[in-house]
Amino acid sequence: MVLTFCIPRVVLKPISLYNKFMEKKCDACEYLKAPTNQILTTNYWSVGIGNNQPYLGRAYCTLKQHIGKLGDLSKDEWDDLQAIFRDLEQRYKKVFGADVINVECNMNHAFKAEPFNPHVHWHIYPRYKSPVEVGGVIFEDPLFGSHIDEDLVNVVDNKVVEEIVSKLKG
């Protein structure tokens, strides 16, 4: 028997093998219960930022449904994601002068311990050729033109995060 759940305007996919692990804590699902610092949200995706801003406007685009494989995304989810990326490229360029937006889908942390419980999400890294100041913090990208530095940490206070979100929301 295949179970399909429906909520207004969104049809969720049949329960898959990944969903049998829903009792295991999923950080993405927990976050989606009460998301903060949202730049935008759609029927399928939630885009928000956290306090670690190694690259100005670093964000996460998280699927609102718990799906663990890119191949299980629907055409509507892919189309929506494309529209989000197009929108974010324009916002970051207009608001902060971003030169390019890098996106990655790395779900490696979900496979560090069993039972594996991946949740599709994207890492968004706006990149800047020149320094940008927001809320008294100067954001620099010394590796512009190269891959991101995954060890780079730049924790900013809530006031700066709120300013970034406010500007990006327009």
C-alpha cells in the first residue's frame, strides 16, 4: 500500500524508505518547524541564513518535505528551485553587488552515522570580488575566483543577520 499525504496546494510524495527514519532527529526538519531569518519561502523550499557568514549572505535552501535524494525531487520542485536561484542571483547582485552565486548540494553529514537520514538542501555562497560592509562588518572574499574555504568561519551577531535579511527581502 502506498500512502500519499496532501496539504493545500502541495501534494507530498509517497512515503519512501528515507521517511521510515523520521523518528531520528533531522536537523533540517527541526529547523523547518520554526524557521528564522528567512529570505524567501515557496510552497516547496525555505531559504534562510544563519549567524555564520563567512561569505556575505551565505544561506541554505531547504526542501520543506523530507526527501533524501535529488532523484526523488518532482519536476515542480526542480522548477521552483530554478526560479529561486534566479531570484537570489538578482537580489544578491542588486543589494550587495555579488559577482556570482555558488550553490552546492553536499549531504555528507547525513552519512556520518547510521541510520542515514539525508534531507535535500542547498548551500548558497554569494561571492564578491570587492569587500562589502554591512552593519559595521566588512565582508571579504580573499579566495574570489576559487572554491570556497569550507573551514572559514565568520560568526556575526543577530543584529547583522537581521540587517542582511531585511536588505535581501527588500
